Amino acid sequence: MTYRAPVKDMLFVMKELAGIDAVAQLPGHEDAGYDTAAAVLEECARFTGDVLAPLNVEGDKNPSSFSDGRVTTTPGFKEAFAQFAAGGWQGLSHPAEFGGQALPKLIHSACAEMVQSANMSFALCPLLTDGAIEALLTAGSDAQKAEYLPKMIDGTWTGSMNLTEPQAGSDLSLVRTRAEPQPDGSYRLFGTKIFITYGEHDLAGNIVHLVLARVAGAPEGVKGISLFICPKVLADGTRNDVHCVSIEHKLGIKASPTAVLQYGDGITKPLGAAGAIGYVVGQENRGLEYMFIMMNSARFGVGIQGIATAERAYQKAAAYARERVQSRPVDGSLTKAAPIIHHPDVRRMLMTMRAYTEGCRAMAFVAAAAYDAAHAHADAEVRRQNQAFYEFMVPLVKGLSTEMSLDVASLGVQVHGGMGFIEETGAAQYLRDAKILTIYEGTTAIQANDLVGRKTARDGGATARAIAAQIEATVGELKTLGTDDALAMAKRLDAGRRALLDVVDFVVAQGKGRPNAVFAGSVPYLMLAGTVVAGWQMARALLAAERHLKAGTDAEFMQAKITTARFFADHLLVKAPALRDSIVEGADAVTALALDAF
């Protein structure tokens, strides 16, 4: 089977939960209402289904290859990227002054999910380019924006993020790539960068590398890191002194070339000297601050990848379950073997896959709408509130969506049974591809540490408590509605809300005196917060679906949404109180075992 974009569910979430009509009231987004969203999503569904999805398995079987310093991508990728660029997809949400379409992040997020679902290895290239564009929009000079952004937005050039090095890992304070100032204001870069997604490829004529490096005499640690633009090809057509020396052999996303880049090895000598020519972005020693713009963009994008992978795995598993005939139903409803979708445990697995995917999609789209309001609303206080909400949501979107994608992809293999372990069925690819999502752009623990430190302790839990208050209001609406499904959801959601508040109180109270106890539960806190917020969105979806059901609108879809929300309450939200107990009451057990006993 091929990929069918879940356009109806996306549009439901955009209208009923994320408020596309309110987004269309924001300055600059007046033409980006529901009708525009529907038209864009339908066209994106066609492109991703017809062009990108058919290349997904081919990319897994015939990955990008490296020879003589050059990377050759999977057959068909270059032509697909040309169509992607020609369709304007790279510039969907970027400013019109540089050639973009200036659509809101909400619409872009839905399209990004489709691209990622159709072909995650392909989609990583535009994902990293989006992040590079965001960083330059925020910190680049007017001249840098004019030189680089139009060609990145129209797909003539792509972008990459060069952060870590062999000795550094996630600790960027250990970055050693050096930047030597030149008389003309440029710099010469020397060093090695690893794990550079699409750091070398044949899809576009140039690659704009954003590189973290140190200028001589800079302060130690992260305070001495600067950000540089280092194009693969210079403005005069000269090949810069940055070269790919290898690409990685990976568990998944095999068609996406993950490069090791060497800066300043002297293979080419631009302007007669070794050293890759780079140009500082913004001010020296503020590089990590600027790069975090790119990283936050990418972290949200990776969360969308998790949702996308889960959607693709769910579609494949559901199709298989409808076709695979094995065993009679346990209730005796059929006297012969039936498709396995009749069996309760298969349905439990499929419902888990569906509920996680829909819940995380709703959470991500609501966060995207908050981003739009934070950047475009006329009222400064509204912008501030939405910015705080969005920043709180980023680690949840990244953390929960990627962790659940692993669970969902694993369940997809399980639904297939023994055939799921066979590569030819394709179910295993989603599991292999999903694993990287919990690791890159900051592991789940790094997202959780961000949630604890920057997003909870720093403001004394104010943002988390404000979200809990909104959840309490939704609980009240569910009780007023009074249906069995609404009351069941109200019970589970309120228990989750109380569990969340208990953990927020624990983090705020214990953070300084018992940091090990707090951070021992940081990932469970992220899972709890993400599950409760996703459950909150499913509760809001239930309320909206009930309204439509009473009005006689699309009864089949609305009933399915209500049923999925009820499953989320009974099978996923119930985890929140248990997570609360492990965080608040189980911290000491995490660090009790002597180190020598491991």
C-alpha cells in the first residue's frame, strides 16, 4: 500500500482545536484561513502520495552512496527534489520578501507531516534547510539575508547545521573547530564536524553550512562559540575548503546522507590559502544563542517526524490487519478464520497506534498555532503568553511524539506478526527509521532537562499551572456535556491534571535542594506532561465531535473521533498518576544502587 495523507483529520484539528480561523485574523495571515489550508493540504497530499511515497522503500534498499568525496543520493531523489522546489514547498512558511509564501506555521506543520510520512529520508533535507533559514532570518545581516535566503527558499540551495564534533557529543562547550579572522572581515575555518544531515549531496547546486566554531581568544565553554555561514561554493564559483570525508552507515533513514565534514584540510585552497571561508552571523561569541533558534525549529520538526512515522506505521498495520486471515474470532461470531482485525488484541494495538498519533498531532498543531500568534498577534501580552505556551510545548512535542513513534512502529511490526520481522513487508523500516527521532536534535533526556530547568523551574511552574487551569476548564465542559464518553474522559483527564500539578510542585520545591531526585524523574515528567496535554487535546476533540454529531455532520468521522478519544482516556491517560508516583515517590530508587554494582 502507498501513503494516504490524513487530510480530513488534519483539517478537523486545524479548525476545531488549533483555531485556523483565529490564525487567519493575525496580521499577515489574512488569506490563510480554512479554505486556503484545505487547498494547500490537498495539493500536498497529491504530491507526497504520488512523488515522494513511492521512493521511500527504494531509499531504504538503495541508500545514498559516497565515492571520491561525492555523495550520490537514491535514484529518483534528485528529480523529486526538483519538483519539491518547483512547487514552492520549501518556502511555504517563509517571508514573501525573500520569495516565500508566508503561510502560518500551522499550515506548514500539516504539510511537513505529509512530507515526512511519505519519505522521511528525503524530508530531512528541507527540514534542515528550514532551520537554517530561521536562524538567518533572526540573526543574519541584511546583506546575508539578501544573498542566501532567496536561493534557499526557492530550493536552488539547501542548508545544514554543523554543531557537534567527535569529542563533543551533546556537550557543545567542547567544540574545537577554530575560526581565524581575515583582513577582509571573513574567517578561515578549521576542524571536523560529524553527524551532518545532508552535509553533502547532489540535490542542489550549493549547500549553506551553518557552523559553530571558536575565534582565537574567545571565552571557554559555550560563551565562546560563534556561528558562521560557510557555503560549499563561494559567490565567485570557487569550491570552498570544506569536504565530505565519509557518510555514516545507519540503522535507518538510510537514504539521508549523514556526513563527516572536514573544514580547512587544504584539498581546495580558495583565494590561494587553506581554510574554509566563513562569515560570522551576528556577533562573535553568541553562536549558541543563534543556533538554538535553528535547533528549536528542528526540534519541533522532529516531533512532527514522530507523528508522521507513527501515521505511516498505523496505515500499514491497519491495511494488513484487514487483509491477513488467521484464526476464528473468540466471540464465535464467525465459524471460520477471519481477518485479524476481528481479534480484540489486534484492535487494542491498532487503537493504541491511532490514539497516540491523533493525540500528538493535535498537540503539535495547537503548538504551531500558538507560535503563529506569538509572532504575529497585535497585542504584546497575547504574544508573550503564546510564546511561553509554545516554548513549553516544544519539548513535549519533540519528546512524546518521538518516543510514542517507537512504540507505534513496534506495534506495527507486532500486528504483522512474524511477517513484520521480514524486511520485504516494509513494517520494519518504520521501526528502524523511528529510533533516530529520540536521539537527534537533543535526546529525550535533553528535552526533559529543558522542560525541568528552563520551562518549569525558571518561572516557578507558572506556565505549567496556567495550562493546568485550561485543562480544568475543559474538564468542566466534559462534565456539563454529561455523556458516558465525556464523563469517562473528564475523570481520567482530571486525574492527569492533578498528577501534573503534583509533579510541578515537586520540581519547583526540590529543584535546588535535591537536583538528582528531580532529574531522575525528568523523562517521566516529560512523558506525563505530554500525555496529559495530548489527552487534553483529545478531550477538546471529543467535545467538538459531539457538537458536530448533534448537528448531523459527518457522523462516521465524528463517532470515530469520540471513540478514539475515549480509548486515549482509558488506556493512555491512565498512565499519568502512575508516572506521578514514580517521579515524586520513586526518585531515591534511581540513584540508590552503588556505581560498582552496575
